[in-house]
Amino acid sequence: MSEATRHLAEYDSAERYRATIVSSERITPEASSEEVRELVLDVERPHFSFQLGQSVGVIVAGSEAFGKEHHFRLYSVADLLERGPSGMPRIKIAVRRCSYIDAYSGEEYPGVASNYLCDLVPGDSLLMTGPFGIVFEVPEEHDANLILIGSGTGIAPFRAFVKHIYRDVPDFRGRVWLFYGARSGLEMLYMNDEKNDFSQYYDDETFRAFKALSARPGWSDVIAWDSALQERGEELWAMLSDAKTYVYVAGLTKMLEELDAVFATIAGSKEEWHRRKAELMAGQRWVELVY
Ligand SMILES: Cc1cc2nc3c(=O)[nH]c(=O)nc-3n(C[C@H](O)[C@H](O)[C@H](O)COP(=O)(O)OP(=O)(O)OC[C@H]3O[C@@H](n4cnc5c(N)ncnc54)[C@H](O)[C@@H]3O)c2cc1C
């Protein structure tokens, strides 16, 4: 079972709480066929906190027709914790409206939780649990390099992470290289004409952001990691060979295979890449948040 469809019973969800929608804003341009919405939520749990990279659980009531089974889905926290006017913790999540093709009928159905969330309006209340999941730590060595690789909604945790580094860790001197993959420029969350959160760090000489787009977005081609990563292959390999480099990856599971193929070319062979990646993983310097 994929991480994205794990059941509620597999998580310690004893602590449930309600949250109220403060706002729901579409963050992909209208011209894009992808709808991603940023939801701002006031969490009715005064001591709520989370670590960077973690996700919150959303519990959606099931329908009578399917035995009322509750649906449980995770969403990465997409910004640093704030406080609303009432002092309650305020968080953001970025939700992509998903659908799936039924294996038997071949028909397309709306995904339960993402459609539920995307249809909520300010003032609506929802049931939540968590936070859960892996953490993207800021390395103890403040001259460490960070290679952040996100695709689609996988950019959400990096938005919070990059903001934290440049806002709260003033002596961080390492390089922060962000690679962001999407099918088209219209689907670049937080890096498009309307909402460009990362532009505030462009002036920082340690920060660089690189876009990886599909060659033919209409054809669902794979994201062009090769051009974005391979073009900087020599520098990347030098960074990856440095004992102080951390690689954090977030997005859909299929990106792992795509990345392995590109990094094998950069490393010179599959074997060399597998060896290096295994070392990075063993030292907890390669961390994956995939779904
Ligand atoms: C740790 C973790 C963090 C996650 N963070 C986010 C997040 O920040 N934002 C977010 O939108 N989703 C995120 N997800 C996915 C989310 O939990 C749900 O799986 C997703 O919203 C689909 O749920 P659904 O009930 O609407 O559709 P379902 O009926 O469960 O499935 C719909 C289909 O869409 C695919 N799918 C699921 N998520 C995505 C996606 N983001 N982009 C493209 N295809 C997808 C599924 O593989 C499935 O085929 C995360 C999952 C995990 C495990």
C-alpha cells in the first residue's frame, strides 16, 4: 500500500482536533488545467506545533454507500506556523484536486479528500490529526550544502524550509539549491507570475532555484530533470561528494526513478550512483518525502 493511502488505524491519531478554514485560494493560474489551492487553517489546538517536512492528517467522513468508512489523507504543512487574531495556531496546506481512474470501469472519479478540501469555504470546519512523518532538519553544520528537489505539490514543505533558513538561521552559510519540477510553467507553485515566494531569496548569494519542465506538457512527458540537473552535473557531483551535503526530495513517488536515472549519468554509472546514494541515505543525508 502506498504511503498516500495508508489507513487511519496505522497512525496514532488519538489526538484529533478541529480546524476552521480561514481562506482558500487557487494558486495555479486559471489557464492551467491543474487546480491547486492553498488553504489557510486555524487549528483549534492551542499547543499545536510541527517540524519542517511534517504533514497533517485530514479525516473525511465516508459515504453510506461505502459503509461510512472514514478516509484519511496527509498534507504537507506549506508554511511556517503563524498565529491568527484569536491567538490560535494558523497553518497552510497546498492541495491538488485529484481524480483517479477506476481499474474496473475505466471511468474517472474525483479523489475523495482532495475534492472535499478544495470545495471547503471560509468558516467551514474539518477534522484533523497529526502532525506525522519525516522531518527536514536544518543541518547542525551551518556551512552544509542543501540540495532540495521537489515536484508538484512537493514544493510545499520546501517553501516553509527555505523561509525558515533565511528568516531564522542567520548564520547559515551553505549553498541552498532548489530544483523544482512541473509539467509546465503554469503548474509551478509558489514560482509563477502571481505567487513567487521564492523570489525573495534570489538576492541571497547562497540561494539558487532551477526549474525543470516537461518537454511537451500536453503529452504528460516526464519532468525534464536531465536538463535542470545534468547541466549543473559537475558542480552537483562535487557537492554530492562533499561530506557536508544534504539532499531532500519531495513529491510523487515516480520522481525517484527519474532522479536515479539522471544522477547515474552525473555520477558516471548506475553502480557509482547507487553506492553514493546508499552512503547519503545511511548518513541520513538523503531524505525522501514521497507519495
Ligand atoms: C506524506 C504525504 C504528504 C502529502 N502531501 C500532500 C500535499 O502537500 N498536497 C497534496 O495535494 N497531496 C499531498 N499528499 C497526497 C494526499 O494525501 C492524497 O493522497 C491526495 O490528496 C489524493 O487524495 P484523494 O482522496 O483526493 O484521492 P484518491 O482517491 O486517494 O487518489 C487520487 C489519485 O491521485 C494521485 N495523487 C495523489 N496525490 C497527488 C498529488 N499531490 N499530485 C498528483 N497526483 C496525486 C493518487 O496516486 C491517486 O491515483 C501527501 C501524501 C503523503 C503520504
